[in-house]
Amino acid sequence: MMQLSHSSASCRSVPSVGRPSLRRRVIPCAAANGSEGHSTTFHRLIQDNGCLLMPGVYDALSARVAKQTGHKAGFVSGYAVSGTVLGEPDLGLLTPPEMARKAGQISGAVPDWPVIADADTGGGNVLNVQRTIRQLMTAGCKGCFLEDQAWPKRMGHMRNKEVIGMDEFAAKIAAAKEVIGEEDFFLVARTDARATSAKYGLQEAIRRANLYADAGADATFVEAPRSEEELRIVGAETKGLRVCNMLEGGVTPLRTPEELAAMGFHLVVYPLAGLYAATRALLNVYGTLAEKGTTRDDLAALAHFSEFNELIGTEQRIRTEERLTRRAPEDKLLVKVRGQTKELH
Ligand SMILES: C[C@@](O)(CC(=O)O)C(=O)O
Ligand SMILES: [Mg+2]
């Protein structure tokens, strides 16, 4: 059973981000009331780091870069995967199997780096939720976000959202918990009730988050608070572990993990920072190429050949290939069999 009963004076240190250096900064831990349940990788990461910062990732390469720059975990963003795999907006077009496939590629590329995937609404009713969660677990994910939007869902900071009934969503949480059992999988229940087109608002979102915590979610996520004041209210009035979504250009003001920890949050996601940065870089370099016909005067804006090869382990792979296939001077193939080198003719 997990305990996060640190006083506001207790602290954890986390590595700084943005570069691979080991510079560390300290984030005061927020106390979590009612955070009981089975312990998972993400419970441990939150306990060890105070407030855990997770960048959004959308493919194997972005996950490798996030890991290399010192992040301890990543969030496979539905918005970013929809944008990069389909070239489509986050309006419910990406299917759960497409997300599971991408999440599996990411987990495969960074096997020792935990990721939480965006399960959106779970793809339908309780049975779809169970299938989706099983697929994400098989893909190697260590958790997911599941949200109470009606289908077709839309990205949380867009207009025309609707939510399903809170009891119906509590049943989806129960369905998810049933397949998770004692597995190492962290379930975040998200409510979009703050910003629907219908009658709801912040108090409804808080009521829902608390119901979802009672239904067994490991953490709750009130989507789209509109001000610092609303962030504080969510931090003060919801139970258990709390997730905060920091979205450049969205309706919630951007804050640091330190600032959010002081308001009572435990897990901070910047889901679109990488996607938007990569998009800006591509716009720039393709624009340059179209304009000038060459990149030769703009190489500083690009990763270097050797830098990129190092990032994806090219040299290591070539050495493995050489070790397994190199021919002896007499042109015989040497292979290792149970520790002994033998010649193949
Ligand atoms: C976090 C998010 O769900 C975006 C959102 O709806 O706020 C994502 O897909 O990255
Ligand atoms: Mg999403």
C-alpha cells in the first residue's frame, strides 16, 4: 500500500530537464489524502520525485530524446499520435488499436522507461475499455489516462465537448480495474466536465473526480481549469493523487512542477511541447530548403549526423553486426557457440 503523507516541508529531488546533465532540483511533495491502493511504478515515481514531470511523446524517437534529456517517464499523447500517425486532429479519429501499436513501438524503443498512454474514452463501453487496457498492458505501458467524454471525443481544450454520466464512467473505471488486477498499471481518471458545451462546470468536475477516486482510480485529472485560482481549488478539493495538464496555447495557465506541487498536484504533463517544437523545427528547415535549395548555411539548426547516430545507438548496432558476421582473414565466418568461437565453412 502506498503512502504519500509527507508534510509540506519534506522534499524530493528530481533531475533538471532540458539537458542530459545531472543537475538536480528539489520539489516539495504534496500530501495526498486517500491515495490507497496497489503500488505501481508510477506510485513509486511520484513518491520518489514529489511531483513527477512527464513530457508528451509520440514515437520511438521522441521517447528516446525525452529519456536522454533526463525525464523519468513519458506520456503517449493521443493528440500527438493522432497528429503524427494520421495527420488528423484529436477529434476521436485515432482508434485504440492504433494507439496501442504506437505505444508498443515506444515501449520497445525505451523498454526501461515507463510510459502512460492516452486511452481517450477507452473506445466505447466497459467491454471496449477492457480490451483497450489489455492492449496497452501488452504494449508495455505502465498506465493510462481514461476520460469521461462522450464519443466522439475531442481534445480537452476544444469546443463542443460532451461527457457521459458519472455513474456510467465509474463503471468504466471498475471495468478497467478488473483487468488491471494487481498488475503494474496506473489508472488516471480524467473528467472533462469543466469545459463541456452543456451545463457543467468546475464544481461538477470536482464532484466527478472525487467519485472516480472512490471508484478506484489511482489518480484523477480535472481537465482544463481556467485560472490559477481554479488550479488551487482542484488541488484543495479533490481526493488522492492529482494530475495537471499543461498545454501551450490551452485554457490553463502554464506552471512549473514546483508551483503545481505547492497547489497539491503530483503528476504534471506537458503533452504537446515536443510535438509543437518538432513541428516548428520542420516548418523552419523545410521552409529553408524550399527557399534556398540547400541546408548548407543553416546546419546549426539541425541535429548533427554523429549526434543523431549516437542518440539511436548506430555504432552499437554496427558493432553487433560486425561481431556476428565478420569474416576471418581466410574468409571464414566466425561464430560463438556456447562461449566458444568456431569457424563456419
Ligand atoms: C492530454 C491530451 O489528452 C490533450 C488534451 O485533451 O488536453 C493529449 O492527447 O495529449
Ligand atoms: Mg488526449
